[in-house]
Amino acid sequence: MAEQSNQASNQRLAHFPINLFGAVMGFSGLTLGTKKLVELGHLPFILFTSLALLTVIIFTVITLTYLLKVIKHPAEVKHDFQHPIAVNFFPAFSISLILISLFLQSFSTTIASIMWHLGVVLHFVLTIVILNSWMHHEKWQITHMNPAWFIPVVGNILIPLGAVQFENLELGWFFFSIGFIFWLLLFSIVMYRLFFHPPMMKILEPTLFIMIAPPAVGFLAYMALNGHQLDAFAKVLYYFALFLTIVLLSRLPQFIKVPFALSWWAYTFPLAAMALASFSIYEQSQIGLHLIIGMGILIGLALLVIQLFIKTLVTIKNKQLCKPHPKPNP
């Protein structure tokens, strides 16, 4: 009996999902949004501290579990890296390091700097490896394309947020350029795929919210690199992100019909980025509507994160979390 239990646990570990780091990104985004409201004087510091601690704990547990999978089931890790959906979530680990470093600097600049530099190096390596995989292949099809493909290369647009704190502006502009140009390219491909090919699998529909993140984070990164000058280009990035948010929220009745899966965590970080962008533009414009938009999104995000956290815990309790990846559309 004990042997069967051990075999079942070992099998679940073999299928421990890399895309669970999307939950870390969601919690990190909520923590950063809370941090911003603390700075604006609308929330107590203890709330930010509690969320920061919870986010670090979740990140540590997921990281150690996946590391155990790397040690015990390297073949399954290789399979993850060759899967057209799962491969794009490996950089979610490096992005999680970068996001956590952005709020850890409130407690320890040294630890935050180490995490940021580690995240940047790892993300750059993953960008090169995955980009080479895209260019030299015999397996990817247009039907494999979904917004999760933004994560590896467009994720570089997040790095400048820490570059202004831990390095220099030139390094920030380097990564901003990579992320921004690839956002334009991949956004066009995603639109082509959505317009002219069969619909994505229902389980992947939440990843459409990832489309909000590049212009929203791009706005934040550009503002940081540009000395927080609210110029015309910054406004284009913000208002396009706002437009995408409105479009996707208009489809909310369709999205909530999708059965719960880890892909639901794709809703979270893009909404957090939009809330942060709204707070940032409010600071410069002093237009109250921007603050209202940001607070509305952040409140909705907090409720969503609580719901997803509970659903994920229930899934773990029912031993339904660790399953083989669904086969993508042919």
C-alpha cells in the first residue's frame, strides 16, 4: 500500500506543471500593486508586507518542487521544454525572480539586486534558447501560437523596471528594445492566428489576457527609462493597453465558462500590470479617472487571486494538479 502511494506521488511529481509559476507572477503583480497604493497613502504597509511574504513562500515552494522534478525526472523536464505551450512558461521562473526583486528592495537592496541580476541573466539565456528553437525547427505550426508565446522574448520589456535601480539605463534600453520589437511581431502573428485559423483550445483562452501585459509593462518601463516624462509615446502604450483590457473584459461571460485550469492564472499578472500603469499615469497626469481605473482593476485582481488560490489548493487536495500537458491543436 505504501509502495503504491509512493509510486503515485512520484508520478504526480513527474507531471508537476512549470506553468504554475504563472501564479507567482500573479501574486507578485498584486504585491507590487499593493506596494504602489501604500506609496500613494491608500493602504497600510502591513498589507504589502504580508503579501510580499506570502509571494516569496509560494515562489520558494514551487521552485523547490520543480527542482526536485528536475533531479528525479529529467526526461519529463525535457518533454516540458519541447512542448509548444509548456516551453513558454520556463521564462516565467526568471520573470518571477525579477518581479520579486522589485518589491524586495523595500526590505533588502542587496538581496533584491542579486535576484534581479540572476533573473536577467537567466531570462536572457532562455530568450536566446527559445528563440533559436522557434527559428530552427520542424514541429511548430501556426495553430500552436497563442499569447503565452509572448513570455520568453516580450518578457524582456519588464527588465528595465529594475535596470534603473540596480544597473544602468543603457542596459534597460537594450532589453526594452528586444521586448518592444518582438511584441509588435508576435502580436501581429497572434492576431493573424485568431482571425484566420480555428479557435484556440478552450483551456488556452485565458492566455488572451497576456496581450495586455506588453503595452502595460512597456508603458511602465518606458516611463522609468524616460525619467517619468508622460509624452505622446507613453500615452499610446497606456491607452492601447487600456483598450485591450476593455475588449477582453467585454468577453468575460465567455471566459468564465471555461473550466478551471492553471491557465486561469494568465488573467492575473496582465491585470496587475494594467493597474500599475494606471497608478503611474495618475501620478503624472493627476487625472482622477486613472486612479479609479487602477483601484478598480486591483480590487478585482485581489478577488480573482483569492478565488484562484482557493481553486488551486482544492485541485492539489484532490490530486488533480499534476497531469500530463494537453495536446495542442495539430
